Amino acid sequence: MKQVVLMTLMVCMLALVAGCGDDTSPDVNTDGDAAGDNETCNGCLIDDWCFDDGAANPANPCEICLPQNAAGVWSANEGAPCESKDPCATNGVCDAEGLCRGEMMDCSHYDAECAVGTCMSGQCVGEIQIGFNCDDGDPETVNDTCNSVGECVGVPETCTGCLIAGQCHESESINPENPCEICVPQSAAEAWSANEGATCDDSESCTLDDVCDAQGRCRGEMMDCSHYDAQCAVGTCMFGHCVGEIQLDGPCDDGDPETINDSCGHMETCIGESPLCEADNGFPEEIDFGQVEINQSAQQNLAIHNPMSFDLHIRQLTLDGNDRGGFAIDPAVLDLLPKTLTPGEDWDIPLIFTARDTGSEGTETATFRLRSNEPLSNSCEVSLVAELVSPAEKSH
């Protein structure tokens, strides 16, 4: 019981030291500091910040703290001087809405008969009033108007040239905006006439001898690039220079009587196909040797047929992509090259696959190529596929 009384006394003493029971509060922030939970703001408490009576908004000098008007929001600092963000405004003053308003600069000293003084980016300029009525001071002119350079120009009361768009142009004068138009009053007194035959520049790099036509347009003749024409190219102009434009896949003649379907390829070359390669002639896209046991061999024959009425010549047989060396062409066949096939003749090419024990099983592939015509780069292709399996895995 004594211990409880003692603890109660100690708590009370600590509370007295800390100001327990004292109704007075510490000084409040008056310079825009954050207000604490136990502080009292005698100015304006705005967004949890306390500002002194009469303090200006740091973000807007046209707003002020007036707690007698509004203790929780800014009040307008009406009548206070400020600086307008408009470069053409001077003598800025805060208005009743808390906005800075200035007087527009007086640029009337730039006013003229064909210009109005105005402010642009803080500078006075004379803005030209194109097409406005004016007086050029010449009693012998009519329809005086302001032109694009701020001059007042009238039209002679009697125009002996061409009266175009309110302006009098002398006879034989050139349209300043189009050298292919000229003033010919006897042809058209109120419009431009074509300056046919006059030299000009049509701004096209691939034309020559530019002249004005009967419609007042500048026309040139296209450069002749026919010396670049070829079987697989057409001479054309690009950026002022002649080049041969390749006619890819266009018809041509490769000069080889043993080819068909000749067409243009890259580099302006004409390439034909061997009739031996045609699918309609039984030439396959792929030969599948199926499953072959390791250390065993399998053979497939590629049947070749000459469907033409003339001899065909097989010049080369190769294997590509045969990385493991499992595929092979019967050496006896290679000894027969070049081979001539007479019209209607058939020839079987034995292809052999040996499943070498490389320590791994899987699928092997290669590409068989038959070249029968010039150039030798053009060939018939057949994909070869075989699956290496162990004796236990071979399916029956």
C-alpha cells in the first residue's frame, strides 16, 4: 500500500514539473512554421502552417494574412504593388481577387497610317495593317491600300499596264512571285499572262532545259537515262544522277537453253531454273531416312527425270550442313559427273546415311544440292533428315 501511494506522489510531482494542470500555452509560430498539436495560432492557420497577422503569402504577394477577415485562408492584398508576369504590362497592382494586374504599355508612338503600335514580348512595334484603306497623298491614284511592307500604295486612275489585285503593274513586268507570269495588257489587263518560253528553274534535280509553258508553269525535260537500261534494270534518275533500277523478279533470258522460268535476281543477274527441279517433275522437297540404329546405314534414291525434248546436263552434286558427316553421295555416282540426261531419261542418285556413334542420339539434317545449269550458284535443293536411335529404342 505504501508503495502505491509513493508511486502516485512521484507521478504527480513529475506532472507539476512538466506543467501539468497549467492552462497557459507556449509561444505560437508567427513566421509560417508548422503548428504543433498544443499550439494556438493568433494569426492565420493555413494548411497546418501558422502565419502572422499581415504576413504575405510566399507564393503570391497579392495575398495576405488578415485573421479578422479569414483566419483559415489567404485574403486579397488589394492595392499592394506587384510585378505582372505579362512583359507588356507595367505598374502592377494587386486587385480584389488577389491577382496582379498591370497597365498595358503605351505603344501609340508607333501608330502610322499603315501600322498600329502594339507590344510584343515587352517591346513596342508597329504592326502592319495589310490591305487597310489609306491615303498615299497622290490625287492621281485611287484605291489606296497598305502593302506588306507598311507602305500606302494607290493605283493610277488610268493604268496603262495590268491592274491586278488592286495594283498597277507596268507592261512586260514579271510577276514577282512567279517568273512564268508576265503583264501583257493587250492579252489580259487584269490578270497575269503566261510567260511562255522563258527560262526558269522547276527545282527538280532530274530535269533539264526548264522553260515556262503555256499555263504559266515551269517545266523541264526528264534526264535521259536509257543508257542504263539492261535486261534486269531500267535506267532512271535519282537526285540528279542516272542509275540502273533493278527489276527484281522481272522476266529475262539467261542465255542457257537448259533452264526455264528465267527471272531477274539481285545484282541485275538473270537466273533460270532447271526443269529437273520442278515439283511437277517429281522432285521432292525432303527425303526422310526415318530411324536408323547407331552404327547402321540406310539408303534412299533420288529419282531424276528429264522432261525436256533436249539433253540436260548435271554438272555438280554436293552436301551442305552435313556437320556430323552422316550423309553421303555414292562415290560411283560422283565419278559419272558431268552426267548427260537424254530426253525422257531417268536417273536414280543413291543417297546414304550412316548413324555414327557420336555419344548422343537425335536428329541429323543436311541439304543435298544438284546443279545442272550455269551459273552453278543456281541449284536444286532437297532437305535430308534422319533420326539416330539405339537398337532398344527403334520402333517397329
